[in-house]
Amino acid sequence: MQEIIFDDIGSYPLPEGVSKGWIQNAFKTRAEDEKLFKVINDAFQQKIDSGVEIPNYPQYQDVFMFLKVIRDPGCCDNPFEVKLECARIDELEAIEAVAKTYKEEFGETLKVRICVTGPTELYLKEFGGTQYADIYSLFAKSVDKLVRNSMKSAKNFKISKISIDEPSIGLNPELAFDENDIISALTDASKSGSKLGADVEIHLHSPLYYNLACEAPTINVIGVESASKPSYLELIDKKVLESTDSFLRLGIARTDIFTLAGVLNERHSTNVWKDQQYLQEIVTELETPAIITKRLKLAYGCFGNLIKYAGPDCGLGSWPDQRIAFTLLSNAAQGISDFRKSL
């Protein structure tokens, strides 16, 4: 039986006293790397300590950060063709320190997940609904360079999972490319990750067109935000997964913090963002290990060993503080552990 692996999506709350503005400026100027790297490493260590088995680097930059590189003539051989050496994720440089300590302490190399904004997202941000299939293809190849350079540059950790984040597929009416163009772009964006031995996931906000990812031969994991929207699993055909050698990455802990806070507002007739004493109930009453285990059991009853990864639906960057985010991850770790014991 294949054991389900606990991973997370990426974003995480900033520590108290550190603003988004400071973080953005620190990445831009690289003038305060010591403090910047400490913020990243502390968050990354929290993910490890909570029990995440393949943690994603803490994503503190804008998801469209790679567009700055694509737009920079100094980083491109030709328009939209990024140079390999320019295709990098700054946060990965920071987590080398934590990974080195992990290796020294446990005697094994830490497995890491990376998330990269997919070619469809980048293209729509830059060109909207206008169709330039050749440029779409170049975006995909540039994303692939980002993955390849990241995997080959890692010293103290191993990138064992890559997520191509494509929330617009299935949701954005501006997306006008035909299915073959989308499948081709997803394939090109994930070639290096697959070739270098990583699992490649597509992270969707709606699984309406998950079959396009299944048809991309270099993608083998379909991410579904099924904790907040259990009905999404009804859109997944087990036979399609089996026939394309695809697996699922399930959301088993809700991350839609504003909806969860709304439940507490109604329960306590207050505004929990101002009266924050009740926010802790999100992780002590609403998203408990027992509830997380129950979700996983229900999904396992439908998909069995086709489930390879599980964790929170999405990132935790919008959560109120690191303490409550850490507790949610810990609850998910306990929920998965309890599920394993139940088998």
C-alpha cells in the first residue's frame, strides 16, 4: 500500500513586526539578507517542526515575481526566452541553512516541494485574452528553466516535488487557447522536473479541466482543493487517473480563513478580526485532527492508492499569525498519522 505523504502549498504568515512592504523591499534590494533569510528560515523550520514531510519553501514574494525576469532584456537571450542563470527562486538560497542543519541532525537529505506560477497564469497576466501561441510556448519553456535551475542548484536538499500553479484553468473566461495548446504548454513547463525525477503536480483552484493535466505526460499529480469543496472530488474520474498513471494531491484541511472566520462571527455575534480571542477555535473546533482524518478516510474510500499527497487546500499567507498556521499544519500531521493507524 502506498503511504500518503504530507506536503503543504507554500505561503505562510509573516512574523509579528515584519510587514509585506519590508519583505518586498528586502527581496528587491537584497540589502538585508541576514534578516530576510532568518524570516524565511524560521517559517520553513516551523513547517518541518509541525510535521510537514515535504515542506514547500515559504512563499513570501508575489506569485508573478518571475514576470520581472521575463520582462528584463538583460535576463533574456531573445524576447520572452529567459537565460537559465536568471531563472531562480531566491527563497531556495535561504533554506540551504535549515536543510544543512537537518541533514546533520537526521543524517538524511530533506525533501522539498517548490511551487512555480504556471505559463497560463503568467501569460494571462501579461497578455490577457489575446492569443499568441508562440509566446505562450516560450513562457512554458521559461518556467521549465526555473524548475531545472532550481533542481540543479540545490545543495543540501532535494526537490522531490514541483507544483505548477494554474488557478485560472477552469475558472478564467479569458483563457482562449485550445486544449492542445494548453496540454503542450503544461508539458513543456514540467519536462525538466519530470526528467530529473520529481513528482510534478498541477495545482488547480477548480478541477473542471483536470483531464488536460492528465494528458500532459510530464505531470503525474492532480491537486484538488477538496477540504473546502468536497464536491470537487465528484468531478474526478478514477478511470482517467488510472489510464494516465496520474495521482491525486488532496486538500484535507481548509485554508479559506475568511469563510472560517465568518462561521465564528455568526457563532459569537462579533467580528473575530477585531475580537481575536475566538480565532483559535478555527484550529481547536473547526479544523481538528479528527475532522481532517474523517475527510481523508472518505476520499480514500473513493480513490484508495491513487491518493499520493495530502495537506492544506492552499497557502496560509492570509492567516492571522504564525501560531495558528502552525497549529493547522500540526493538526493535519496528526490527522494523517491517525488515518495511517486506522488502516
